[in-house]
Amino acid sequence: MEKRETLKEKTAKGLFWGGLSNGFQQLLNLVFGVFLARLLSTSDYGMVGMLAVFSAIASTLQEGGFISALNRKKDVTHQDYNSVFWTSCCISLFFYLLLFFSAPLIARFYNIAELVPLSRVMFLSFVIVSLSIAPRAYLFRNLMVRENTIISITCLLISGFVGVIMALSGFGYWSIVAQTIVYVSVVTILNFYYAKWRPTFSFDISPIKEIIGFSSKLIITNIFNIVNNNIFAIVLGRLYSPHEVGNYTQASKWNNMGCSFVNNMLSGIAQPVFSKTEQEKKRQKKVFRKLLRFTAFISFPTMLGLSLISQELIVILLTEKWIESAQILQILCVAGAFLPISNLFSNLLISRGHSSTYMWCSISLCIIQLVGVFLSSSWGIIMMIQVYTVINIIWLFIWYFYTSKEIDLCLLEVIKDISPYFVISCVLVIIAHMMVAHIENMILSLCVKILFVGSAYCLTLWLLQSTIFKEVITYIIKRKVKQ
């Protein structure tokens, strides 16, 4: 008889495969990103970066929050998935046609005529990805993290090669567009392959009616999140040139790579695990605090470390032409260190059905960010990003406030869970910065920083008998023994 896995075992396996997946994904992103950044110009990245907000909003509208909504349902049938599939397809087609005919207006907003054909091709990506929403919901609900790992790595490999080959052939910004189209196409094919689910032509609107109240709030929330995440691409594209947008886009890309390593590792398991413990508040609180400690354990050294090595990383890998993006990356990484913690709070609220709270918190954050960025725009890009970072960190207390009502979480408990990892990371980063202050060789400086912070962080946690650190090491050793 096959042994059934406990929730703890599923969570550990999900984190393992999520970590493996994201580690390898970021390695592939690093390799292909370096090639493309060396081959393309800052303006090439800026051209595509200006369109990111439109593609992201359209993708959110056609996804409709259906994945989270299906995850919350106790019993999900074929008809539920089927209704989501056809609804997503119809919505995506509608918005593609809308954006297709709006392309001249977008080009006029940025005063760049080349954006008309570029946007019409770029926007095909969210039409293609709409086909994968239902099977992706199936994989997500069933915690099939291993399958998602294989899908992500395969897509990155194929699309990365396509992008590099086109860049070598002199296609410029079209290389990035082709990479995106290929990526979503392979994602769609593999999602269907692993989910073993197929749509039928019978369509019933009733499942959509059941989940639309919950999912509609997620749609609105995600739109504001997208605007918030793309504020600078919009503002810089309007007030500055594609060159400035390109520098920000490159810095944002590297920051997102670091954040994604933590976020994607947790996003595949956080909501499903919280949903399964929804009826047991004490158990859910225990699970949440453990995930909070794990998030801090990974996020702070990763993102603050990335901030530490940003200048060496950019110059060595991408050449001097991207040096302006290094300072932007330093600041973004500080905000990025706290982002996974904010996402963990919001995931708990969603899993408990409080999509309204999540929505209004996200809308308020977006409005405050927009006001802050516009008010500081006259002082330059760096000041705008600093304001953006400070607001994001402060907003963590708002997420805590609403989460604390759900699981009786005390602020001192949160501080106790995350402060050791934050303090250790900060101290080690400062020491490393002082150690290499007089080292002129960038490669040597990079190596010293990475080796010192990495080894000193592990040694410090071992000496302090960190429970999370010991559990991670124990789990890895057990997996090696089993193999």
C-alpha cells in the first residue's frame, strides 16, 4: 500500500523542489541574461520595458484570479477547470484585440512609433498563456512542484537559446519579444502534458459565477500590484528616454531574479498549505511562523548580499555600459529583501478568504507609491527609487496588522522570527563592504564578498544553533541518503 505524505512532508518537498527549481532558473536567467545584455543596448531593453505594464495587466485580467479561487474550493470538478479554460481564452482574445487597436495610442504616449508593431507582437504572449491557466491551476492545487520545476527549466532553456541566437543575428529588441513568445508557448504545452487534463466543448458558466466574487477582487488587486511594480517603467518612459528605462529595467530584472528565488519557492506551497490548515488556527499560526522564519533565513542574506555585490556583478558580467543600473539595483534589493515577507502575509489573507482586505491594502499601497514617486521625480531617479523602497518596507506593518487579526500573531513574535536573520545579514554585509574597500580588482572583490558573507552566515547560524538552519541541513542530508 502506497504511503501517503503528511502535510509537513509535502511542504518540505515543495520547498526543496521550489528551491531547486528557482536556483537553477536563476542560474539560467543569469547565463542568458548576461549574453543578451552584452549583445543588446539599454534602449532595446527600454523599448520592451515600456510595454511590460500593458502585457502584465492584460495577463492578470485573463487569469482572473482563477488559480487562487480554484485552490480555495473544497471540491473541484472537470467542469470547474473547463469553465476557467474557456473564460480565460475569451477574455484574453478580447483584450488582445483591444490592445491591438490601441497600439498607436501607446506609441503616441511614449512618442516612439516603433512601439506599434512591437506591441502587437508582444501582446500575443498573454493570449498564448491563457490556454495554460486551467492546467496550471491543477498543478498548483495538487502541489505538483516537481512538475513545475521541470516545466520552468525546460522553458527557460529553449526560450533563452532562441533569444540569444536572434540577438547574435542582429534582431535587437525583437530578440526579447521572441524569447517571451517561445517561453509562454512551451509553458502552455508542458502544463497540459503534466496536468493530464484536457478541455471539452461543453461550457457551463455556473462555476465562474461561484468564484467570481473572490477572483474579481484578486483581479483588481493584481492590476494595482502591476502598476506599482511598473511605476518606474511608466514614469521614466514618459519623462525620460528608452536609455533610462533600459537601465531601470536591467536593474529591476536582477532584483526580480533574487526575489523570485525566494518568492517562487514559497508561492508554490504557501497558499495550498495555509488552505489545508484553515480550520485549525493554532496549527496555521505555527505553520505561518515557521514559513516566516524560513523566508527571513533565505531572503535577507540573498537580497542584501545581492545589493552588496551589485556594482561588481553588473560591470563584470554586463560591461561598463550598464554601470548606471548598479546603483539602482543596490536600492531595489533592499526593498526586495522584505518583499517575500509581505507576500507571505498576503498569501495568508488570501487563503483565509479575505480577498477584500488584500485588495484594499494593495490599492492603498499603489496610490501612495504613485504619489511618492511623482512628488520625488524632480529630484531624479535615485530619489524616486529610495522613496519607493521606504514605503514598501513601512507597508509591511500594514500587512502584519491584518494578518495578526486572523491568527492572533503578536508583533514581538514576528520581530523574534525575522530579526536574527536580518541583523546577522546586515552586520556581515557591512563587514564585507569594509573588508574590500581598498581592493581595486573587481573580480577579487566579488569573490571575497561572496565567500565571506556565505561562509560567515552559515557559521554564525550553526554556532547559534538555528533550528531552521539545522532542519534545512538535515533534510538535504536525508535526501542524499535516500538517493
